[in-house]
Amino acid sequence: MSHYEAVMVRVFQDVYKPGFPRLQFEREDLVKACSTLKIERIKNIGDIPYSFRFRKDLPDYIQKTAPEGSEWIITGNGIAKYEFRLASPGKIEPTNNRVKIIIPDATPKIVKLYAPGTDEQSLLTRIRYNRLVDMFLGLTCYSIQNHLRTTVESIGQIEVDEIYLGINKRGAHFSIPCQAKSPGDKFGIVQVMQDLLLCQKKYPQTICRPIAVQFLGESDVAILELSVQEINDILKLSVVDEKHYSLVQKSLIDFKVISDRKAYEL
């Protein structure tokens, strides 16, 4: 067990109460756990809960205490304050049975030359050039910020991969926080929750529609619209809509397939 895992388990043991869906702890509890375990204090102590919020799964010792059909996650609860919370599920990934929508790739060749691959930055760039957020949501959308780091009082420090603002044909305004993941990663409920709270604070006049995007291959992209509900103190992560797109060169487009699909949709 790594030091991060050992500290997290120790903190959980200190605050765990059977039947309670919310367990609060603070940064000082992490310092205390290091001392109890005789581990040299980790310099960036806040990286421990951050890692388990966004990068790692919580240790099995902790997850085994969750009721069937749910799992523990860590959420921010203010500056240097956190909570273990129950979620169902805590993470989600694209399905593998969606028809791919063929899109002529509008990414400039020089961009593809110097920003190849399937990392998160390349993904956000290609989605922007191909206006996939507009197509997916049926809105006219504009990217206004990316990799935004800020503080929300009820959560603490947060980071959002990209934010769009959108408008529909009736003039309604939308805020669209975008969560980007590399192939194989899962989308987390913690990210969706903080995106929602940020938009409620920063753009209170808008309707917030959080989305998640992921490369399924070098030119295949999945986009999901997600929502979070709280039912009996358990957080529920749901998929509102999901579509898959394939960005292809003009010479590779099968126009007969497109015509047949158009007829079907009409």
C-alpha cells in the first residue's frame, strides 16, 4: 500500500460511522494520519485527496464499506475541507455500441502536424475547430476559457478543462463546462459537480449543461451530456445524451451512407 493509500485509509477509519453517507475531514486530519502512521509528512498534503478525487480509485478497504450498488468518492467541502460521499456510480465511460456520425475534418493541417495524438489538449483543439459542441447540443457555442483554475467557496480550488457559452434559436443562454479525458479514462462525478457549481456561481443567468469528451481513437470522438442528482443523500451520475463522431478526410467519406442515413432521419 502506498503512503497516499495508507493515509487515506487512516483518515477514513477515524471518521467512518456505519450508515452515514457523508463523512467530513480536513487537511489537518491528513497531517495527523501521517504522524499516527509514522510517515514523514508529505510536503504537498493536499495532493492526497486531489489524487483520489481525480486520478486514482480509493483503496478497496474503503470501498468495501459502501452499500451495494454505490461507491465512496471524495468531494471538496470548502478551503482545505473534504467529504467522503456515496455515489452511484462515481465514474462513467462511453458505451461501445453507438453509430459514428461522419464529419469532414476541419482541423487545419498545420494544427494536426504540431498537435498530433490523443491527449486532452489535442482533443479540445479538434473539437473546437470542428464545432462538435454546437452539433451535439444543437446550440451556437463559443469557447471562452480553458484550463481555468479558480476557487469556489463551497468546494475549494477547482479546475475546468474548457467552458463554452451557447445560445439557442429562442435566445436562451447556456453555460457548457467541458471535461476532457484521454482514451481509457473514466469521467468522474466530482468533476461534473464542481463544473455545475462553478457555472451557477459565475454564470447564474444561464442554463448549465455539463459535457464530457473523449477520443475513442485517433479521429473518433465521444461526447456525453451528464447530470448529477442527489437522492437520499446518495449522488447519482446519469447520461442525458451520448453521441460518437468520426472526423475523416473528404476522400474517405461514403456519400451513399450519408444519403441513406439522411433519408432514414427524414
